[in-house]
Amino acid sequence: MQEFDPQVLNEEPIPSPEEFSKRAHVRSLAEYREMYDHALRRPDEFWGEQAKMLSWFEPAKRVLTWDSPHAKWFEGGKLNVSFNCLDRHLEKNANKPALMWEAEDGATLQLTYAELHARVCKFANVLTSLGVKAGDCVAIYMPMIPELPIAMLGCARVGAMHSVVFGGFSATALADRIADAKSKILITADGGFRRGKIVPLKETSDAALKNCPTIEKAIVVKRTGEKIGWQEGRDLWWHELEEKASKDCPATPFDSEQPLYILYTSGTTGKPKGVLHTSAGYLLHCMWSTRLIFDLRDDDIYWCTADIGWVTGHSYIVYGPLANGASIVMYEGAPDQPRKDRFWELIERYKVTIFYSSATAVRAFMAWGADWINSHDLSSLRVLGTVGEPINPAAWKWYYEVIGKNRCPIVDTWWQTETGGIMISPLPGATPTKPGSATLPLPGIVARVVNLSGEPVPPGETGYLTIQKPWPGMLRTIYGDDDRFQRDYWSRIPGVYFTGDAAQCDKDGYIWVLGRVDDVIKVAGHRLSSMEIESALVSHVAVAEAAVVARPDEIKGEAIVCFVTLRSGTAPSKELRSALIDHVGATIGTIARPADVRFAEGLPKTRSGKIMRRLLRELAQKGGLPGALTGDTTTLEDLSVIERLAKAKGLDEE
Ligand code: ATP
Ligand code: MG
């Protein structure tokens, strides 16, 4: 069997293509280091200078007020986030496409900056007419349609917070989030389309609203035309409201720290938290990082495939790209609808230049095979991005070769809902990349891998990833639970921000994020990261995706259990199982030899596509049925995956 070169980790760094570097915003590692040092020595001067890229009604009086762990950025400044994303582009770019939307069924809609501005102004007036005031919270539960960013920007325009709840969530999850944020208004749709089927958003909303006394009105977008329930007095059609509204809506100035939104984390590690982001610092972080990391230029066609229900969609579909005046592709549906080449067909047709997707998506594309890709012209692409989970080196190389044709730099971007924007990432014209490493922190971001006493660990040793200094996009608190904010993030290692991720730093200062701290496995006194073993499995030609967890073992402390999905065209067998066990042993060492490999059709993932190892851990430890799982499963994408996995036999049961 032909295998991927397991030596990828030891390969030389891949330099940025020369042609790319020549015209990049940041052209060399030396230039990056100079910026980094400047930001480290004089952070106020550095961020004060960057803040000039925003349009201010009144400039800030101070850059940062830091009363650990509470930050205020750009105090005294006044701005309007939607003005920054729209109005200020009108002078030069009124007719530039802002949003190029494509429905799952192929229908399209294009909005120029002028058109998007007009629709946002109208919707802001709608919100005001319904009594929404600055500081109120508006819940949004919508499919990926243009009305979603319009609703968010409308909220921002009138100083209301939005709380976007991913459209795949259940009525209970929606009701919980509405109650937690005390939302007054819900914006939804009669339904959405996913893989050709209708997602009954209004029906789910109706079920949720039975338990949501704070909601006064529900605004409903007509998307599917399906028959839906209707509560007179509460429910209102979006199009009727928008039609009546004036498009005149001057942007009101708000304080820099005006709350912009609440967003719940994806729930990979436990109960989701309502992360609060505010205006100026957050917007600056998004705008600045979009420009640097994607090397954004005026003529780029930018596509981020995330759902706006997640932070990636907030920061890198809506706020970052629009603040930069970019042209954005937004796609409503699934990557395999109608066929598994939908993404490549979109890239070809829109001539996408920047493509930002997730590690989990890359592994899916890899499993589907290159035939879907090779019939499409992807020559417009110039930068590829990934986020969400560590990307296994083999998947990275596949992305680089098969999608990027060895000419597009890959930006592996590490960040969290809490950080607001990207924190660790290569700059595509400057940073030599190492497959599997998010490389170096951005200027102004002081990331360090430390032990529990806060001391840096030597290169090659696993420690805790921390952020040592405040940054503009940082969360301000957990909404309604400042104690939890202090406890979860600022007290594990006193005085610094605890990310919850395990990492290593190599001799070049490159950071290798290994996954959650809780996912580190201890075998006979050795600490192994699940990611390391998963990467070894994914480097085998038969494997598409793997999740590795520990179960208690009397002799070794913990034993390794692997759940593996295979690439299309490969069937499970006892021989393959032994081959995979040997392969891991040969790649990492005998210590890492799995005790068990279980074949699975799918892995349990959050609705944002992240593998939920904590559920697999329960499964590996207890055997048992899904009903026996005690962990929170509300953010699980597909409960039946767990049922099927529970039935899949392990070695000891055969
Ligand atoms: P919860 O906090 O509720 O468990 P979550 O952490 O999955 O949810 P997000 O904020 O969406 O929710 O995810 C951030 C996490 O995703 C990071 O802490 C990290 O574990 C992982 N991650 C994101 N990008 C990368 C990357 N480029 N490399 C490695 N890990 C990444
Ligand atoms: Mg998290």
C-alpha cells in the first residue's frame, strides 16, 4: 500500500512563493519580526496606529485601560460598526459587489455596497420601529441567506446586540440561548434549505417561543414559501416591514465598548458559554487580521465557507471582510449538493481568490477524492485558509497540492470564539509554513506555551497555550456570568489568559496546537496528544479522519482507543486494523500503539464540525449505549452517529 510520507513533520519549512511575497502586504519574515517587536515594546503605540484604519466619529482618548481581567479598548472613542462596514465604502465603491450570494438550488443574488447599505438602513429602521433600543438583545435564528448579515448589521447600526443561534440547533437550545441573553426580538425564516430538504426554522422557533417570555416580536423572512404557524400580534413578515421602512438611517455614534454581540461557544468541551464582544476593539481585530492574513486586496473575491452561526462567520464573513470593503461569496447550502464538487464549481464560476475553510472540511474533501476537483479550473485561487481544529499534516499537504496546486500559501489560523479574531497564523507572503503548525502569533499577540506555574516550557514539550497580554478582540466577559469568565480563563494560571488548548513550541518559536488540554493522553507516564496519534492515522492512505481517546488501563494508566473513518473505496477489515496499529507504532513509537481501533462511518461532531472526543471517551470507557452518556449532547450534529458507534465492536468484544 502506498503511504503518505510520515516524515512530513521533519521536512524543511515551505517558503512563501516568491511572486506572492513581492506584492504582499508583509513581504518577509524579517518584516513580520520587526512589526512583532514594535508591538511588543510599545503596544499602545502599535494598536493606536492600527486603529486609524477604522472610521471614527470621535477618536479614542486612550488605547487600553486594563484592570485585569477586564479590558476597555479605545475609551472615549465613538464609532458605528455598520458605518465602518458600509457607509464609508460608498464614496469609492458604491457599485462594487459586497455580497455575492448563491442558494443551494443555484439561484443567485448580488448586492453592491450601495444596495447592502440601503437594505441595512431599512432594517435598522424596522428594528427601531419595533422598539429596539441600544443595548437590547436580538436573537437571530436563520439560514445562510443575505437577510442574516443584513439583520446583524441592522442591529449594529442601532447599537443593539445580536445573538446568532446556528440554524441547526433544536428548540431547547434556541430557548436556552434566548433566555440567557434575555432577547426581545427573534428574527427567523419560514425555513431554510439543506441538501435539498427544508429545515423548518419557524416550526422550531414556535416550539422554542413557548418558553421564551422575553420575546415580544418574531420577524420572519419568507424563504421557502412553506405553510407555517402564525401568531397574530407577535409574528411579522420581514418583507412587509422592510417595504414600509425608510432607507434613510444616519449611523448613530456609539462608545467603543458598546456591546456588539453575544455568541455561544460550540460546546466541544462542555456547556456553551455566552461570549460577549464589543465594538471598536473587536472590529479592528477583524479588519486588521483579514487584511494581513489573507493579504486582502481590492480586486479579491473572498469566500469563507463557515456558517455565520459560528464565530468564523461573524468575524470572517461579515465584520472583517466588509470593514475592508471586500467582495464576498456567500453560499447557502451543503458542499455535496447536488454533487461533491459544488465548492470547486463555485470557485471556478466566481473566480474566488481567497478560500477559507475548516480542517474538518478539508478531511472530508480528501475522503471524497481528487476526481471531484480535477475537472475544475481553480487557477483563480491565491490564498487558502483553515481553522477549527488542528489540521493533520497529511491533510495540510493534500490541501496544498490538490487544491492549491503547490502555489497557494496556506494560512492555518488558530483562534477561538473568545479571542474574537485570529491570533496565531502565518502571514502568506512572509511566514514559511510547516504543515500542521499555525506558526507564529500575530504582531500584538503575546502567545506562550507554559506550565501550570506560568513558566515557559522548553521546545518540544507539551504545555498550556496562554495569551499573556490583552488584545483588542478579546471577549469582555461571559454574558451574565463574570465569575465564570474569571474562573475559566484567568485563574488557572494567574494573570494570563488560559486558552484550554495544549500546545508545543518548537525551536523556531512555531506553535503546534495539539488540541484540548482534556484530550491529552497519559500512557505509562508519557504524555501523548490525541492529535499526534490522529495525524499518524490520517497519514495512512486508507484513513480519512480519526479521533483518538483514552480509556483507563490497569497497567499503563491509560490505553489508546482510535475511532477511524476510511476514505471512499476502502473497506474495514481485521488486517487493516492491525496495519493501522502497526502504522501508529512505526510513526510515533511503540508507546503510542493503540489498544484498539474501531471503524466508524462518521465521528460525533459539533454542529460547527469539531470532533467531540469527550463523548467518544465516555463511549470507550463505558462501552454502553448513547442513553448512558452523561455529557452535554445538545450541540451534537447527529445523535445517530453515537448510536452506530456504540454498536461498532471493539477488539475485546469480537
Ligand atoms: P467550547 O469552548 O464550548 O468547547 P469550542 O472551543 O469548540 O467550544 P470555538 O471557540 O469555535 O468553540 O473553537 C475554538 C477551538 O478550536 C480552539 O480552542 C482550538 O481547540 C480549536 N482550533 C481552532 N482553530 C484551530 C487551529 N488552526 N489549529 C488547532 N486548533 C484550532
Ligand atoms: Mg473553546
